[in-house]
Amino acid sequence: MARKKTESNGGPSGQEWLATYSDTVTLLLTFFILLYSFSTVDAQKLKNLSAAMQTVLSGQGGTSILEYNINTGNAPLVGEDMNTDAAQNVGQATDMYSTVKEFIEKNNMQSSVQIKEDERGVIIQLRDNILFESGKADLKDNSKSILDKINSLISTFPNNIIVEGHTDNLPINTFKFESNWELSTARAVNVVRYFVEQRGHNPVRFSAAGYGEFKPVAPNDTADNKAMNRRVNILIVATEKEKKK
């Protein structure tokens, strides 16, 4: 506690407030340094804190430490950054997956499709024999009912759609398909054409890719595993804000 200075005659000097002021500034400085020690330090934060403290200590007009963050929207100086966008993004991506899952279950499509989630978005996976005859790329007539259900689902999303064709490692060499590249690509293209030409979707949203046998989900060592690798993926592409961090 500051002691009052007195004149030689025992009266007050008139400068007593300086001791109280200096004590207060010291306490404030210690307080803010302590709080900042708990924060995530980066160069921008250090610069902001330094400028704010200089303003306070010099007695100049300006923005205080707390006002700086409120007015500019920068991350708080105290504590771990709260990335609200990231929190919302995770929620949005989860919502999209939940919507697809609920739709599949409601329409009893579990035996026909699988749903997966990866860093690109939500994948609706179909075995090739649901859509195509062996070694062919023309859509089977009875496959269009399931594509129509998927169409009603993707119509509820504004996201881009990528259709990916995959095969097993059995080679193919026909007049129409010289390799599994051509077969997988043709299958993906025909699914895209169905959505665009038959169901009226904007073609800008859609793209097709064929990967042949080069992105298997299982070793090509049994008939069951090969059947798993022969598939068509309909990927609902997550936006940057929907992607998990």
C-alpha cells in the first residue's frame, strides 16, 4: 500500500496520486501478462497486445485490449481460440451424413447401397451388379428405380456430385472397352447422364471419373472381395465449410 509523502512541514505534497496510479498500472500490467500467458501465442496476438499495452501505459487515446478484439472480430487474446466456423462446419457435415443415412433407412435401401463419409464428403456406394450387367456399361432397366430414389435425395442438396466407377482386377479387352479404365469411366458417365438428361439436373454440378481396378476397397483375392471392388460411388461433395477439420 502506497504511503503518503509529506512536505518538510508535515503537510501533503500534492503528488500522492502518482504512487497510487503507478501501483494500479503495475497491477494491471501484471494481470494482463498473467492472462496472456494462458493464451495461444502467435505473432499477431503478440503484436496486438504490445500495441494495446503501449497505448495504455502512455496514456494516449486509442483502443483498449478488450475493445480491439470486439471491434475487429479477431480471436480473443485470452484462452484458446474459439473457432466457431469450424464448430459449425463439423455440425453441417454431420447433418449431411445424418440426412443421407436417414433417407437410406426410410426408403429401405440398406441392402442396395452403403454410405460412407470421408474428407471429401458423403459417399453413396452401389455394387456394380445393381446397375450393370457384367462387362457392360449400359444401365439396367430395373436399376433406374434405385437411381430415382437417389435422385430425390441429391435434389435436396445444392452440393456438387462426383460419380466414380471402379472395377476389380480382372482384365477386359473388348471392341467397346479396351481396359478397365474405359469400362469404369463409361459406367460413371452413364450414371451422370441419367441424372442430367433424364432427371434434369444442372450438368455443371456433375462430373464423372473412372479408376479401373486401381482404388480397391479389398484385396482382389476372393470372389466376394472382387464383388466389393466392382462399385459405383456417388459422392456428395462437401463444401469447404462442411468439411471436418
